[in-house]
Amino acid sequence: MNASLSNIWSADKPPRLLASRHRESKEIRFPPFRPGSPLASWQEVVSLDGVGIVYSFSVIHPNPKSGAKPYALGYVDLPGPVRIFGRIQGDAVEVGSHCEAVPDDEFGYHFKQLNV
């Protein structure tokens, strides 16, 4: 995985997305602040529940000449609460469908639709 993206995953098995939570307000921010950030001292690193619900999405249809298949981009609400933007993989993505955050070598993470 890209070294700049590796700080978003915990060492747990299976890995979980990491975020920053403000010590006073408890507001959660993704991705987490880097340790050298001047704001890092106000934060604690927390792991997120990786299963969430699709809030909104759009299907992107690349130029046919590219050979790339259509894909979904959208927002997923994870418990915490935190809303994260990313690719959503699945055959029939719908608002309200359940999905799970999984590591991705190219983008750091993507969401995989679950059949619930």
C-alpha cells in the first residue's frame, strides 16, 4: 500500500479505518491528523466501525475510449458519526444499502457493498 495512505488503517485483523477525535468536542475527522500537525495534540486516534450505510452516490461513466467500467462514488455514514467519501463497489448500489470499508492499494480504501 502507498506509504502516505498506510496511516489510515489500524494494525488490527481485520484492519479498521482510523480517524481523529477531538478530546473536548468529541467531533470525529477522517482522515486522521498526522502526528506532526499542530492540531494533533488536541486529538486522539480512534478506530472506526467499518460497516456503514450509503448516504448518497453517483455513478461515473468514463469515456468509452478509456476502456474503464462505470463505478460509483459516494458518501457512506459510519457509526461515530462520521461521513466518508469514496468509491463504492457493488452491482446495484442504492441509498441505504450497507457496505464495508476495505483496504485498497490505489486509493487507500474503498467501500464494498454487503448483501444484508
